[in-house]
Amino acid sequence: MARRKVIWHIGPADPGTEFLATALQAARPELAEHGVAVPSGAWHEIEDQIWAHKGVSLLSTPGIARADQAKVALRLAGLRDLEVHLVLLVRDLPTQVYSAWQAGLQQGSTTSLTRYADRLLDPVRSHWQAEEFWVGHDLDRILPLWTRAFHADRVHVVAAPRDADGLWSALTSFAGVTDVARPEGYVPPALAADLDAERVLDITTRWAKLVADRGFDAHGSLITASAEAVVPSGAEQWEALAELLAATTGEVERLRAEVARLRAENADLDRKRRKHKRRLAELTAGD
């Protein structure tokens, strides 16, 4: 009997890796041919699908890196007695910062990239933007919280590439899949913020030491990945923002169409409800 195995991408909460969840769903038929299931739905439905599949299940939920201790315990409780592998795809820190700033623009932020980076790298981390960023990106917080009950060889920390294809290959390889191409879809440009090199070195050195001390399965150097980030030119940044605006506009149009569809469905259901109500009233009056 095949052993149930879960490959779970839990973070960091890098917006530049959020596309992986959608890509996995799009590639479900191809992955199924390799015996890999991609659960979806509410968490209890995901748990049911994992237990129903006698093989490898592959998840990508990087936003879960923000979870507190209670939520982590709740999520892991339903997977007890399974072979669970946690995967962290850690892009270089300047790229993560730029990606988070870019995501903030989509949500209406007007903070400049320079000011945003300064707030994040302030050692005190007192600004709310710093608190929000580090709760989902700081390996010093995420790893101890998630790995208390895990063998070190089931925690995989990857100094991940910046590009979408590289991220896709890095994740799917843990499920033993190497020949399923990444489905087409919008991926935010992978650009880097101009960060203080000494602060980046200090942070990522702590991360690397934690990974080494705990004996986790490390792939690549977290320190080297951060040091080699190349800050984009002004023209590249403007091009990226234009792409972001186009993607955001497209998403708004999609949501408008979805709202219109749901309104039409609600109106139809409301007509049927009124019709049934009138019919019930007629039947009651006839009695």
C-alpha cells in the first residue's frame, strides 16, 4: 500500500510565490498522472482529500507562515501520523521586500519603496508595516513555531530562485515530479529593493545559522542568495509597475464580471423563491 505523504509549502509569506497555488490547481491532471494529488477547498476538505489519497499530496499556502501557535497546532493536528514534509522557498531578501512593497501598492499603499525598505530594516521593527512583513517572513519566528514536532530531515529550507519556473521546479521536485511544466499565468516581476547590505547580511546569517544548528535539509545558501540580488533600473521598475497595473485592472474586471454573474443568480433565485412562496400561499388558502 502506498504511503500517504504530504509536501507542504508553508512560507515565507512572499507574494512572489503565491502563484504556485494557482499553478498547482491548473496542473492537477498532469500531476495526477504522476500519482500526486493537489487538495483544495476549506481546510477540513483539504484534510479529507489528503487522507483519501494513498500517495503524495502537494500543497502551497505560503500565507500560512503568518499563523500563530494555536493555528499552527490546529493545522498540524489533522495531519498527525502522516509523513509531512515542510518546504520553505526563501527568495533573496531584497526580492522579498520588493515583492511585499508591490503587493502593498495593489492594496492601495502609497508608501515609497525607499521608505518601506527603511521601515522594514529598522532593527526595532516598530512600524506596523515592519511588523506585518516580518511576521510572515522572519525564519527566526517561522521555523521554531512550525517545526517543534518535526524531524530535521522533513524540514526543507530552499534558497529559492527568483524566477517563476525555478520556483515551480523547486517545489514540484519534492514531490518527485520533474517533467510537468509550469502552467501559464501572471506572475509579478521578480525585482529587488535596494537594501542595506550589512543589515541583509546580519539577518540572513542568523537564518543560515538557525537552519544549520537545527540540522534542517538545506538547499543552497541563504546568505549568498541575498547578497547576489541585483537592484533593477528605474525603467525596469516602471515596466514592472505597468505590468502590475494591467494585472490589477484585469483582476478588477474579472471580479466585476463575477459579481454581475452572482447578482444574476441571486435575482433568479429570488424570483423562484417568490414564485414558490406564492404557490405555497395558494395551496394553503385552498386548504
